[in-house]
Amino acid sequence: MHWIRHIAALAVCAGLTACTTPSASPPRTASTIEARAPVTILVSIDGFRPDYLRRGYTPNLDAMAAGGVQGEMRPSFPSLTFPNHEAMITGLYPDHNGIVSNTMYDVRRPDAKFTISDAPQATDPFWWDGGEPLWIAAEKAGIRTGVMFWPGVEAAFDGQRPSEWSRYDANFLGDQRVRTMLDWMRRPAAIRPKLAIAYFDLVDKISHKKGPMAPGTFAAVRTTDEWIGELVAGLKDLGQPANIVIVSDHGMREVDPARSVLIGSMLPKGSYRWAQWGPFGGIDAMPGYEAQVAAALLKPNPLMQCWRKSELPARFHYGTHPRVAQFICLAQPGAEVVDTPPTNHGDHGYDPDDPDMAATFIANGPAIRAGAPAPAKFDNVDIYPLMRRLIGLPPAAKIDGSDAPFRGVLKE
């Protein structure tokens, strides 16, 4: 449907609710505003806890929630950045999409370790071929996409990429990311993305360093909210209606260094290999040390619980993929499984049912019922089928997520 009158374009933009900053450009008349169909925008704010809202730091996000719908999500296990972004963009739990941790090994490449800092590995489709990302499903259906910094966009899938994409660059700040998305929206309709996806990481960075409730963290929350306000105001100025979905990958918890479990004091050097450390620990026994590692890790410990990968609780949906480490250790809230005490004051990776790990969900736009009851806490793999509905794709087969939590939220 095309809006061809000025009043209609303003009404659609008002549905975004977060247009709090008036545009500095001259008023636009009905003859200068292009009739535009809605676009869909997905934004991830890494480490953004739901209780950061409504504290006076987030007027733009609060307005979007008030005029749309807001709820809490349960992150996938483990509650780390890469597994959860891949879960949201594929609809598959990490155990099924193959991004089982931020760092991991694969038996097919015994000498290679996947980390974001190792560009040859991070950009290799080998690691990312377990689940088709939303942007590829959209491109295959003829829906043009633009993706800024979402984990995994750096690797092609089936030889395909988004029409527009950028690999993560820490020096490219949030306001620059917003301007890039708005530049996409200024393009002629034929080359304008109909699905735009972006990632913001300032809140996560600062809350790791200072703690989740530190003044510096709330300053980062405020800054990120201002970026969202700039995005919405820019869309309004363009007369571009948009269905905007705001998510986070996980929450954040205060860390107590005194509650560190030092694996190096329990096992001799050379007897084990780290796949991941922190609140979530992935550990492999080196050949000949299997019994010794199992005995040390599996005995009761007040600060952590460890399992063989095959014995993890079913609610984690985890442990069958070959990339999962032999032993999985989960720290108690505030503790860490490490070799040296942590220097950060905040961390994530704890039990997904820990309230401090809850992730944020906000949706607003012409396809969203304003004031609809918030969905009950749902798994983040449900974001993928929601996004498929918003961009007009049919339901996907063989995924873990469901759009059931949103059936009272979306307009038919």
C-alpha cells in the first residue's frame, strides 16, 4: 500500500512514537514526500537489560514501547553474543546452527580456533553454514537487504550475501551506523533495502568494564537511546514508515572476582584446553587426561556445576553438536570459571533463566498493534519467524522458533 497524501505519511510516522527530535530540514510538502511502503528494521543492542528502560535514560525506546509492544526474551544457551545473534537470525538454537560459543573448535579443523579476532576464521563460511540467516532467505525471495555489523554477516552463505553489508568495525560509532541506514533509505526504491539490520555494542562494552548498574553504563544506555531517536527521526523526515524491532542478545550481571573458580589450580597445565571461559566454561580434556579432568570438574563445587556435554539439562537445548566442548561448566550467579580472576565488573553467559540474563524486545510500527499485551517471556529463536512475517515470507520449515508469542501483537 502506498501513502500518497502528506497527512497519511505523517500518521504512519507518528506510529513510530519515538520521533522526539524535530528535524532541522525545511518542512516537506505532499509533492516532495515519496509515497513509500513500510520497511522492516531489526536492531540489536548488545547487553541491554530490560530493566534499563523507564529509568529516565531511554525516552526514545520508552516511547517506542509505549506505542507498540515490549517484552522480555530468554536467551539461548549459552547466553553469549555470537550464539544468540545467530539464534535470532536463523531461528535455530546454537546446538543446531553450529555457533555454539564465542570461541570454539571443530574436529574437522583440529588446529583452528574460531574467534572474532581471527579474521580468516571469522569470515570463513565453514563456521556459519549450519543455519540460513534471515538476510539470505530474504534475498532469495527478491527482498533487498542491508546489514550493518550483525555477527555472521562477514561470511557468505551458499555463496550469497546481503545487497549491502559491513563487517564489524569498532571504530564505526553508533551515529555513523544510523546515518548509513538512513542513507540506504534515501536511495531510489529499486535499490533501497526493504530489510535493514544493525548491531550496537556500546552498552555491552561499558557494562563489562564498569558493571551493569554503573553510572558509565547508564551513560552508554542514554547514548544508545539517542541513536535510536536519530534513526526514528530520520525515518520521519524521509516519510518512511517502518516496522522496527529492537532486541538484545542477553543481559548482564555484576561479577565478584573473589568468587572465581580457578581451573588451573584444579588441573595440571597441559591436561585441558579452553574452548570458552567466564560464566560459561567449555573445557576439553587432552588425550590421556580424560579421567583426571572428569574427576576434577564433575565433583560438587559451590561456585559452579559441570556436566559432560551428553548429560546437560534438556532445557538448555545443548550438547549434541560436535563443536560443543567435552565438559560444560556453568558458574553460579556472579562467579566465573577462569584461570585468573576477572578484571571486568560485569559479565554474561550465566543460566538463561537467571533474571539478569533476560533480553529486551520492543516492536513498533504500522504492522504492530499499539498497546497490545506484552508476550509472555519467550525464547529468542522466536524472533526469526516474527521477522519472516514482517517482511512477508512464509513460515520456515525445520526451525526451533515459533511466531506463536506474537499472534496477538501483529495486525493481520
